[in-house]
Amino acid sequence: MKRTFLIIITVIMSLRVAANAGTISGSVSGVAGESVVYVDTAPGKTFPAPTQHAVVDQRGLLFQPHITVVQMGSTVDFQNSDKVAHNVFWTNIGGNKKLGHNLGTWPQGEKRSFKFDTPGAVPVLCNVHPEMSAYIVVAPTPYFTETDKSGEYKIENVPDGSYKVTAWHEGAKNQSKPVSVSGDTKADFTLSK
């Protein structure tokens, strides 16, 4: 009897949470290729750091993927799959040059990790191969996504409430706007270089 009661309560709570969550969708225009859209502020809410690590590989003299989006507090594993030595460094996080860091240089088959505790875009470079570059976008909430190639996006399961949503694109100025989520909400962005 106790077990049945607990199952019923769990189902009711799950439905209640789902009923109080919405979707933010829209498009990002003015730029070509993928952009990142994320809920920038969630007043009064804290989020546990993800336990799963994101991976950025150095393969074919490229950082792969070119753009990686993670939640603040995430650890990123940088691995070297090339037969040559590679380096990973960044000059800033979110424009703050005091947060620049160099993980060093290492050979094929090794990896190094870093935990990103500050939100913002991180321009990742290799000082051995200056033509290599990538970005890690550290979102302050778990509500983020990358657009498709046409600029369309959808962020699901955002709790009802008022937020600031930000669109980021490599080489463009960020754009933020207030959004009130209650069910399905639309937010379009037009970015400029």
C-alpha cells in the first residue's frame, strides 16, 4: 500500500513539473551558420554541475567540434587524436583576460581536463598550430541549445517564469532580451558583426 501511494505521488509530481515547464523557440538571423541560444539568468535558481564531461578532440589539425556548449560548472576533456603534439589555451572567458589559461602541450592519445566555473564564450586556440580555433560557450543555466544551419532553435523544459535569453554567434555581438515563459514562447534574434 505504501509503495502504491509513493508511485502515485511521484507520477502526480512529475506531471505537475511537466505542466509548469515551457519551450522557448525562434530563430537567429543576420549571421550564417550555427549560433548558441541560452537562458542567461534564472533568478533564485541554482543548478548542480553536470557530472558528464564534454569532449573537445584535436583531430585532423582541427578542434572538433568547433563549438561546444556546456553548463557552468562543467568539465571539458581536451584530447589529442592527431599524430602531432597539440596545445590548448584561451586568452579569456567572457572577455575577462584574467581568466586566460594554458593547459600546455601534449602528444597523441593524451587528454587534459578543465572545469569551467565562469559563464561566457571561451576562444580556444593551439599555439603549435595557430590556424586551429574553436569556442566553448559556458551557459549559466542548463537551458541552452545550438541553432540549426538555418538559425532555428528550441529550448525545451524551461520552468515557467521570467528570464533573460541570450543569442551568441562567433564574431557577432551578443543579443539579450527578456522572455516570460508560460507554455510555448517565441524569441527571435537578429545579430550583427
